[in-house]
Amino acid sequence: MTAAPLQTPLAYRMLAATALHKGDRPYQQDQVQILRHGRLKDCLLAVLADGMGGKSGGRKAADQVVLTARQLFDRYVPSKDDPQALLRQLVQESHLMIKLTAITAEEEPHSTVAAFLLGPGLVCNVVHAGDSRVYHFRGADLVSRTMDDSYVQRLIDEGKLTEDGANVHPQSNLLTGCLGTAADPPVTLHHIDALQPGDTLLCCSDGLWHYFTPRELGMYVNSFAPRDAADMMVTRARQRAGGHGDNLSLAMVKVELIA
């Protein structure tokens, strides 16, 4: 009898990049950050927030999302804490804190949120509210993406509008859920059992994804290292915006096999 060969764990590394650009707006109201766990090297939290609400309101709202994420992640213990509970808490606590900042903000502050939490074994959990997205690519192929909390997404779901039509719809920026509103925000969670080498997770605001098809995004993340892909996507989005671009931001993590 011949013994079966032992299965050895695959060695991998995670490559990450973020990008942030003011676009053609007078103020930057997006915020993005990738947080690495202080005690566990293969655990990280990527969070992106697209603030809305005038000169100071939107930026304060986005800042609050990132600050809340940092505080929660600092206390997170992967071996015993529920990752989806952390992400749910991120949405709910950010929402409450943004409502409190409305007391001093120049305009009523709101924000989207898109985040993913990677843990040991490349287990991943995703949360979002609003129209900032999280994409999961395997190579260049789209595996999944979050569905926007927006008026045009509702029309798409009802079969009344196509994806292409949504991009040029006059109410494409009308959200049906986000942080800081009178109503509680939606908390949409998604679980990925395990990422594989060649997988990429991409968070981005509508100032970026608006200018790309999923096929184009997949080409960038598969063909280039995260830093180069991020720079090229921002440059191309700026070109396609034609001087009318919104703030844009992204966070990307790519899993690579170590030979």
C-alpha cells in the first residue's frame, strides 16, 4: 500500500493598496484605510466611507466611520470574537455617531460604508450600506459584488432599468439607505468561506466604479500589482470623468501564492 502524500498548507501573502483623489470637487469627503491587526499578521480590516453633507459635514461623517472602525478593530480578538458582529457594530455605531455630529455640522452629514474583514485561513466577511461597493474577483473574473442601496438598483431589481441605463439615470445618486439618516441604515453582510491565491477584494466609492465595467476592473486587478492597478484605475477614472468627477477612493487586497 502506498501512503497518500501529506497535504501541506499553501504559503501565501497579501498585497494591499489604497487610493484617494479629490476628483473635480472642491472638498475631499471620501476616507479609506486598511488596518492591520496588531497581534495577528494575517488579519486585516479594509474600510471605505463616502461622506455627504457639504463642506464639513460629509468629511466629518466619513472620518467617523474610519475612527469607529479603528476603535472596534483595536479590541477585536479573532480567536473568540464574531467577525460579522464587529461589522454590524461598525455600521450601527458609525450611524449613531454621525447623527451626533449633525448637531455641529454645517449640513446634515451622511456617509456610505463598504468594508471587509479578513481573518486567519483567509476567511472573509463583508458589509456595506449605501452605494460604495465591495467586489470579489477570482483572477479577472467577478465572483460577487455588493448590491447598492440606491433608487436605480431598486429599478434594476424590478426589471425596469439595465445596469448601463443606471449609470446615466438622472437619479443615479439617490440612495435608499446610508449612515446618518433618520431611518436605521441597512446592514448587508456577506460571508466568503476562504479566499484563494489569485483572489482580489476591492472596495471603491461610486466616484471610481461609475466609470468601469466589472470586466475592466477585473482586468486591472488581475494584471497588475495592487499599487499599480490602483494608480491606473484612478487615472483612467479621471480621464473618463472629463472634468466632472466626484471624489474617488479604493482599497484593494490581493492574495498571492508564494512559490
